[in-house]
Amino acid sequence: MIDAALHPDLPDVVTLAKALIACDSVTPARGAVFDVLEAALLPLGFAIDRFVTGEAPDGPVENLLAIRGTSGPHLAFAGHLDVVPPGSGWTGDAFAPEERGGLLYGRGAVDMKGAVAAFVAAVPQTSDATISLIITGDEEGPATYGTPAIIARMAERGLRPDLCLVGEPTSTLRLGDMIKIGRRGSVNIWIDVPGRQGHVAYPHLADNPIPKLVAALAEIDALVLDHGNDWFQPSNIETTDITVGNPATNVIPAHAAARLSIRFNDLQTGQALAKRIERIVLKHAPAATVTARISGEAFLTPPAAFSTLIGDAIQAHTGARPELSTTGGTSDARFLAKLCPVVEFGLLNATMHKLDEAVAIDDLVMLTRIYADIIRRVVG
């Protein structure tokens, strides 16, 4: 265990993490949690740009862009202050941070208020380079008005980072054992097959949509999209819902619907996959409608100087080299990868989105030190 008396950086990061956790910031987050972060950044000399954008159903969303410096290499840190709903069954109050047994409990401790606090605590008092924070209140939701809106704001101001570190919880068994250099893309597809309602005893007077939907889903399920590559696992299609809504035993239903979720690597694109699914569905059910929503495309930051630098910093503090990975779900790195090289590195992900989410205080302190080392290696 790290002795807090010997490490004055301990209370800073923990106090800030607690203050952020104490704000109920279920997505989309606005208000108090951004007040806390702004108050922590202003004494460090950051210029703060807070703005609310978007309308229902995906908004409004609050975002924060903090910039310090105008010269030298530009390192951006990206993260989010919104959290998923806590659910019921917590040992304590999900938004009343509590230390127990060397752990700090609270919704967002891992995903990802802890990492935001660690980066702020790691920022040096002075630097000749440019450091920015790209912080959204909508990463856990649809993200329509989140990080993409900040990127648009940056473009209006002519701001473009050279490198971006995303603080998502990437570690699995111990801090620093894995960093993400890419992510798979994601597309959700809704299929609706119309029919004609009728009595089951008179099928010639009706049109049952279920066999058509089942045939389409069978062909889709048999697809082998690819076999993966050096950095990505194979793309996969999963049927996540089938709905008919027919309570009667003697009625042929008027429609049948299904939903698909596809996670795909960089051998595929969301639009091409949506078109491929549509062709299959229309072959079996010409009157069907197919609606796709692409959450993000796959991306890869090939191993190079930035990932090596982060690996060096992690190894210097933990004694072990991180694994480079593209596993897991999507993150806002999918948007930021269009700007510059992006690498994700943060806390252990074992308790994210779970009851009694918690971070080891030792890990929070160590992450702060590693982030400080990364900043030093990038900006000097």
C-alpha cells in the first residue's frame, strides 16, 4: 500500500475524484460535475470553453474544452463525466464517494471520473507546450452532441492536437497491462417485415411475415464476414431482438421485426454492412424496411512512437510492458482518431457499469504518476 503521508499527490487526485463522483451525472451530464472540473482547471491556467448543445431526444449535452498553451507539441486528453445509471443494490449511495479497504467506491470511479481526476492532477504547473482536455457529458449515451460537437468546436478555432490520450478503463488484471490502439466499429440494424393479418385457418387470406423474417435471419446468421487480421478479431453479427407482439394463438400477425448488432473490424465499413444486410432482407421480404444506425467505424492507430512512449511510461512505473489491443466496445476514440494518433489507457475495467464500482486508491495514484510521465515525455 502507498502511504499517503509520504505522497502529497494522494489527497489531490483522490479529493478531486471524490468531488466528481459526488455529482449525479447520469448521461447526458450537465451542470455541477462540470463546475467541479472547471474549478480544478482554472488555477492551472487553462482557458475553459463550456457549451451546451443539441435537442431531445439525444440532447441537450454539456461539453468542456480546456486549453493551455499555444506552441510546441499539442497533447490532448479526452474523457467523459457522464455515467450510466447506478441501478439498485449498492452497499452505499452511488453518488456518495466512500473509501473502504483501500478502495474508493462510487459511480464513475473507474469509468471514468477517476482517470479525469488523475490527468488533471498530473498536469504540470507550467509548460511551454499545448495541453488540452476534451471532456464530454455524453459518452455513455448516443454521443450525437458529445465529442463530435467538441471536435467541430475545435475545427472552428483551428485547433488540432498532435496526439490524443483517452482515459477509458483499459486495464484488465493490473494497472497498465493493456492499452487500446484501435476499436471495432458498431452498427445496429432494425428490420421490419410487414404482413397481412388473418385467421390461421385461412392462410390464403393472410400473409405471414414470420417465415420471411426467419429466412432472412438464417441467411444473415450464416454469414462469415471475415476472419480478422493481425490487430482485430473477426467481425460478428448478433441478433439482439425478435418481436412479433401477437398474443393470440389463432391469428397470423400483421408484422414481425428484428434487431441486429454488428461489431466489425477495419476490413468492413458500417455503410457496406448495412447495405449487405438490406439486400438479404429484401430478397426474402421485398416490402420490408431496414434501418441502420452506425455508432462508429473501426479504427487503428498502428504501433508507432506514441504507443511506444506510453508503453515506456507504463513500464517505468509498473515494471511490465502493456499489451496492445483493439478488443472491447466502442469509445469516443472513434471520433478522435480522425484528428491524430489516439491511444487509450486508464484504470482497471473490472467494476465499470457494475454495482459498487470502485477504484484502488493505489491505482489512482499510480495512474496520476504515469500520466505525468506521459505528459513529460510528450511536451517536456
